[in-house]
Amino acid sequence: MENPFKKAVKDEAKTKEIEEGVAADLDSGENVQENTEAPAEDEPVNETETSEETASEPQDEVNPLQEKYDTLNNQYLRLAADFDNYRKRNEQEREALLKYGAESTLKKMLEVIDNFERGLKAIETVDDCEKVKDCYKLAYKNFTEVLAKTGLEPIKAEGEVFDPNLHEAVMQTPTNEKPEHTIIAELQKGYKLGDKVLRPTLVNVATEG
């Protein structure tokens, strides 16, 4: 018959072994659970999806700006093209003006040339100087009338008050017969075209005597 004391010791040892095994299994299970749950806390973020989401967010904002830019750019290109055409037209008109601007004036001058030619033929057999003078005066009158029709006019000088915009004083004469700054004599006739002075009149101006 087995000793009851020894049996109790064996049972106690077996019970302890079972308890240690159970404890070990419990510890192992907790470790497995911790290892399983850990990635949930440190779960890696999908960078591709995040970048796509980030890129897609401002896309709605960029499209209106791009559309506005395209509109303004097209308007600029049209304006640039219109301005270039305008510049080319101006250049062509300017070249035509320089080339043909004197056409109407030259046509009027042809009449003067005709009169000079007639006068030269008329005085070939004339010995009377008075007739030569008359032909000359007639040609000169015709010439000045043609120039006047083009807008050319002489600048008044003698007896006028000196105007530096119209006259050029090449002489000054002290005198008490004329007021100071009065033009005494016209030395070379000046001309203007409209309001533009082509050549100032050379004059002699009175100074205080």
C-alpha cells in the first residue's frame, strides 16, 4: 500500500507543474496578443494614397486659375497681333507719305516750269529790257502763287517788333527814329508752313540810340 504522505507530495508537485504550465501559456498568449496589436498602433501610412489625396485637393483650385490665365494670355496675344498690324500700317503710310507727299506740290510746280519755258522762248528775239522784266515778274508771281497754295507764306519783318521765334537778328543799329526792338530792315526773307517756321527772317533790329 502506497504511503499517503508520498502520494500527497507527488500530487502537490504535479499540481505545481500544471500551474506553472498554465502560467507559461498565459504569458505566451499575452505576448502574442501584444505583438499582434502593436502594428495597429504603429500601422504604416500609405504614402501613395496620402500624396494622391493631397494632390487632388488643390486641383479644384488650380483649374479656375489656369482657365483665367489662358483667357488673359489669349487676350494678350490678340492685342499684340493687333498692335503689330497697326504698327505695320503706320510704317507703310509713313513711307507712302515720304514718297508721294510732295506729289501734289510738284504737280503745281509744273505750271511754273511751263511759264518759265514760255518766257525764255519769248525773250529770245526781244531786245526790249522792259519786256524781259515783265516776263520775269510774271513768272515770279506765278511761282509765289503756287507756293502760297501749298501753305507756304513769307514771314512779315520790316516795321514789326522783333520776335525770336520768327526772326533772327544779324544786325543791331542804335537809333532814335524807331522804337527799340523794332525791325529796321529785312536782310533775307523767311518763310513758314502753317505754324511751322521753315526759315527765320534775317533782320536788322533797332536799339536805343
